[in-house]
Amino acid sequence: MSGGVDSSVAAALMVKRGYDVVGVTLQIWQESQTDPRHAGCCSLGAVEDARRVAKKLGIPHYVFNFKDAFRQSVIDNFVEEYERGRTPNPCVQCNKHVKFDLLVQKMRELGCELLVTGHYARIRRAADGRYRLLRARAASKDQSYVLYMLDQAQLGCVYFPLGELSGKSEARQIARDFGLSVADKPESQDICFVSEAGGYREFLRSKRPEMFQGGDIVDAEGRRIGEHEGLPDFTIGQRRGLGVSSDRPLYVLRLDAANRRVVVGEKDALATREVAVGEVVWGVQPFGPMRVDAKIRYNMPAKRATLLPDGERSRLLFDEPVSAVTPGQIAVAYVGQTLAMGGTIEPVATV
């Protein structure tokens, strides 16, 4: 129970269905924020909101201290990935190592049979006995993208009751029907451990100031055209704030961490049809090339592609070019509504 409307409604629905429900909140990054949109799922206020909801529902509520695990598996990874010139997804790391790893262990210690969360996704058991992760019925709220890493053991003991809802408005109405105080609580919008004031750059500067060493800005041919004050100031596809003058728009094409260089070029150079994916987790094991709908960002619509499997490192060959492929981010692929594959985007070759 994160203190938000979604996990609160998930708990309420399980109570309504007659389950013996235990509410659990994780202490992972306890910092106060002034704006609830930036408070995330682990602020001090969120813990109190979860406690109030649990009291309203008449269920026990526990708070587990996972600060050390969160720091080691999420914070450290976040900093290290930026140091390598990559752009990580901390929510995926948290889901992988904390919420659906350590929390499943705690669930069993409590004698519970199911781990229920407020994610918008669905799970089905196929005819072969294996579990499949499906997109949520509400396409605009689907979160299967950040859940691709769930293995068979986890899928077998996890349940997402919000996966069948029509969307957030229905969840809020259910919360009102239950008289929950969080019914109209704003959605959190940012990374939970990054303050609303400084942003992720200031967070990185506080953790690893040496990351902000200057270097060259070069064009696609490697010619120096400017200088920068640190790679974390740039993201793939960025156009504004590059600090170089040109008679045509320039975009960040890639980050060369080894040489502390920012490579820039024209927009067309951002487009590619081929995306390399590493650390692949298979939802549907292919026996050869597979036609899929794939995406390389959470908010992009899935596009037609051919999945070329090669063990834990595979390739997606899109029918039409995709833009701003970002190493460290997540790529997923679907067959119909079923998640077939997910993994980490690998970096392109540097100049």
C-alpha cells in the first residue's frame, strides 16, 4: 500500500471479495515533499495515508524497512548507469529487486498466499500451465511495461485487481464508494527519491560530483564544436540547451562516457529500425523470428516489429524507424495482449 489511490483501491477490492487482507507499506526513501505530486510512493506522508486507508478498511497494516535494499539495488544502479552515459529506469529496478523479490519473501513470512498491488496489468494462466502477463484492459493506464521482469514463480502468486478496470476514473469512484480519503489524491509524477526542486541532476551531483566533469561536444564525424559541463546534463534526443550554435537544429545522438563526449547531429540521425536488447526476460519463448508489437519507451504506442531472439541479447527490427533509442531504458514486445519479451536497451556504437 503506497498511500495512493490505486493500491488503496486494490486493498479495498480484496476486502470486498472476502479475503483476509494485510496491508504493507515499504520504507525505502523517507523524505518529506511539499507537493503530493512529487511525494512518490515512499514519502512520510504516503505512509500515513496508507495507514489511514488500512484503518478505514479494518485491516492490519505493517511498515517494512527496505531502505538498505532500495539504496543498493535502485539508488546505486541509478547513479552507476548515469556514470556510464546511460539513462536508467529506477521504477523497473525497484519492481525487480524490491517489490517483487523481497516483498514476495515477506508475503510468505506473513503466511499470505497472494501479493496484491495497484498496478494496471493482468495475469492469465495459459493452456501449457505457464503464466502470462497481459496488458491492462485500460490501454492508457497499462503498466505491463514496468512489470516485464516478473518470473513464473512471481506471476503465480501476484494479482492485479485494477487490470480489469476501465481506467483511473473508475478507480477513484471505487475509492469514493469506500469512503477512502485518498480518492482525489494527485498522482505522483516524478522519481520518488528526486526532490521537486533540484531534479535528478542535483541528486546525481550530490552523490557523485566527479560525474560532472567537462568534455567536448562533437558532431557525428567527431569534430569538436563545443564543450559541456557534465554528461548527466544531456539526454538522447535533446534539442534545447546544448550550448552550441548552428545554422540548423541539432540533437543529442549519443553519450560517449568513456571519452566524456556528447555527440550531436541532425534529427534524421536519431532514427533507426534496429534496437539491441540485453538481459532479456521472456514471457513467450520464441523458436525463431517473431512478429510483435514493440515499444522502447513507456509512453510511446507500440509499433510493428520483428523480434530476432538470441539468448539473453536479442534484436528488434521495426517496420518503420523509431527515434531517440536510449541505452539503459526498457524495450518490451507483445504478441496481441500478451507480453512476449522485455529487456534493457543496449548502447549503439560510439564514434
